[in-house]
Amino acid sequence: MPMHPAQSLLYASGLILFWLMPLIAWTLLKGQRDTAARCWFLGTASYAIVAVLFVAQGPTGHWLQTGALSAFSTLMVLLLMESMRIELHPGPVRWMLVVVVVSVDAVLMTVVQGEFGPIVARVVQLSFISILDLWLVSLLLRVIRLHRSRALVYVVFVALCLIATNLARVYRYWVYDEPGGLGDFTVTTNLAFLANYLSVVFYSFGYWGF
């Protein structure tokens, strides 16, 4: 079934937003790009790749794309976490840990989709990402206390919004047996769409403000 023109416009504007906002913030950071900043914006680049894969997978998706979506979603949060960890304890990025966690997640989500279907795989991944996001929030709060950054408060706010909408989608699956995909356009998924669109702006310019 072909995509409705309004849906195509929504996705296209989202892709532009996901790539443009981090690029603008990265450009504004000229002269202040340390290891933590590079790690943070590599995370936003992974977020943009997730958006591309989501649009490319179509209404049903494919097991390869499920693994890739899971991998880049996890990579995004892990890189943001590493950025905040470096702010607290300066040092190199723990690339080996990042690669291992991302690889295991991609394989497990591919297996889960093969055994239980894409909906269950989505629910498991949303649950895992929510746990990582909560961990990210705890790191952000520590950095806020250390540096007295008001800009990062906005990042915490949008991260909590993402956690809330992701867990709402998981809840609706377990209680009402509804898949909760972003392409379903229910109240819950519409809020999730809005949270994702806002998050790329806050992740970019909240960090730039920090």
C-alpha cells in the first residue's frame, strides 16, 4: 500500500530535522569540540540513522532492518551516556564495551523477531532503551549538579518524555495487545512521534547550551 502524501511529508520533514539540528549545533561548537562533544554528536548521528532506517523499512519491516534499528538505537544512547561519563570522569571512550553491547543487542533483537515476531521485538527493544535512557538521565543529573548547567535540564526533560512514551507503548501492548508502532498514529504513538521530534532539537541545542 503506497504511503499517504501527508505521511510522506511528515517523514521527510523528520529526516531533515534529525540531520539538520545536530549539524547546526555541531557547527556552532567550533573550537569547543572535545572528546565528550564528539561522542555526543556521534550519538545524534546514530539517532538520525535510526530515523532513516525507520522510514526505509516500510509498513512491515525486515529482520535485517530490525537488527540495524536496534543496533543504532542502542548505539545512540550508549554514546550519549559515554559523553556524560567523560564529563564526570575524563578519559577515552570505552569503544569495546559499546561495540559488544550494540552487537549483542542487534543479534538478540533479530532472534526475537524471528522467534516471536516484529511486535514482540519492538516491545523488548523499547523496554531496553527505556532502561538505558533512565541511566542516561542519572548521568545527566550528576553533570548538572557538577557544572550547574541549566541547558542540560531541558535534555533531561525530553529524555523523560521519551521514556514515558516508550513505556506507554509497552504498556498498551501488554494490557491491550496493541502493537504501538509509530506508523499506527494512535494517541500514544502520536505523542511518541512528538517526543522524538522534540528530542533531536533538545539533544542538539541543549548540549550546545551546556
